[in-house]
Amino acid sequence: MTKIGLISDTHGFLDDAVFRHFADCDEIWHAGDFGNAAVSDALRECKPLRGVYGNVDGQDIRADFPELLQWQTEDIQVMMVHIGGFPPKYNPKAKAWIEEYHPQLFISGHSHILKVMFDEKQQCLHMNPGAAGKHGWHKIRTLIRFVINGKDMRDCEVIELAGR
């Protein structure tokens, strides 16, 4: 069983509450727009970190994180990209990657809109944790916590941090 803390769109701001909410997690996954290396460094000090760069990230983040990350956690194929869309409105690049890699879990950020939805056609769960930073049009900063246990993804919790 692997407990995941999912975050995105921090834009250089990392609320201290993130560490409290992710204290029992085994890994933290960041779906892009870290904003600066101080955010990734602080998350790495807390837990093992996986992430992708986002459109606002500079060379410090782009040198450390890829555009696309594809891996297996337990028995689940995971794919993460910052700008990906959502079922069935994937952007063309993300759609091509989904068709190539056939993930069971597709994670993206960028929109600042929290979504957890299943794509029947692709047989894939999509997650976007919304935005945890203070920049953007979102009104509430959000995170997601969930568990991967073998082939099961469960215990999904949406966490509202506070207003921007």
C-alpha cells in the first residue's frame, strides 16, 4: 500500500499545512508549476518527490523534472504531465501519450480546477489536484490524498487549504 499526496500549481508558494496533510504519505507527486526550486527542495525534504515541470517553471525546475513522467506504482501505470486536459477533452499531446502508454492513472495540473473522474473509453482515472498556490483565478487552494494498493486506487480525499 502506497499513500500519495498530490499537489500542483504552487507557483512558488508552499503552505505549511501541506506538510501536515502529507505527513502520513509515502510519496508526494507534483503536477507542475512549482514556481521555484525552493518548493521542490522543501517537498523533497519531507518525502520522496515525483514531478513534472509546468509552463511557469524556469530552467532550474526544467533541468530537474521532465515534461512527461510515466512510471508504475504498485500495479498501477501512472502518467503525469502539467498541461493535459481531462476526459474526453485531452490536449493532442496528452491524448497521444495516453494512447501510447495506456496508464490506469493520468495526472495533470494547469487548469487550477480540481477534478477526479474516470475515463470509460481509456479505462483510466484522471486526477487534477487543483492549485495549492496563491496565483491564479481559483478561490480555494486544494490538494488530494489517496492510496494505491495493488491494482486499487482508493481513499481519495480532497483537502481544502484556504482561500487564495
